[in-house]
Amino acid sequence: MLILLAFIIVFHITSAALLFISTIDNAWWVGDNFSTDVWRICATNTSTCMAITDEFNEYQSIQAVQATMILSTIFCCVAFLVFILQLFRLKQGERFVLTSIIQLLSCLCVMIAASIYTDRHEELHQSHGYRMEVSKGQYGYSFVLAWIAFAFTLISGVMYLVLRKRK
């Protein structure tokens, strides 16, 4: 049982780390001389960065991605705290339903963020607010990590739903 508990905790912490990295790191859309995320665009050869503001055409879409990624990260951290509390408070044989619901909310938020970015990427990268050509890029590793975090949070949410407290 202790090994299973350690695996679940490590899996959850890995999910949170993936969410933090994909939310913060500047590699959602990358090209030869630039990298961009949901916060800013940086030129790699001059290492100058420019914040994404409301002068961009699809700023509302970017804000939706920002908000849902932040919510996803918060829900994942709260789910971990609730799991630790339920570990000591639940009676033997009960399920970690509250933890599962919160973790599945995190899963839903990261799925919404990555889906919006996937759907709107053409419009996002053709804005006149950019000072360089970013339409000729490709998805970066932070975008891929967001989808991997979706899978991890989904698996962990289902694990909590199935898991019963044992001695």
C-alpha cells in the first residue's frame, strides 16, 4: 500500500510540474529566430521579449488560454492538498471523490486551454502586433507538455476516483 501511495503522490507532483512548466515556459510556438507562449514573444537571436497585449487581434483567445492554464495549475495544487487532508480524515473504505473532482477540473481546464490554442493558432500568429514573422513556426515543447499534462491529470483524477482508503 505504501508503494501505491508513493506512486500516486509522485504521479500527482509530476502532473503539477508539467502544468507549471507548460504555463510558464516560453515555447508554445517556436521558429528559427523566435519563441512565443501565452504571455510574450521573444526573439532568440537578440534575446528581447515583448509582452502580448490587447494590440493583438486574438488577445481574447490568448487571455482564455492564460486563464484556463492558471486555473488548471491551481486546481492541481489544491487537489494535492485535499488528497493529503483526506488521507488523514477519511474513514477506511471511503473513496477520494473530492480530490478526484478537483483533479478532473484541472484536466478539463488544461484541455480547454490547449484546445483553444490548437484551434486559434493560425489567427493568433498572423496578428499585426508582432514585430517579426511568426506564422512560419511550429508547436513547441510547452504546448506538447500541456497535452501530456492533460493526460496525466485525467489518469490521476480517475485513479483518485477508484482509490479507496486502506490501512
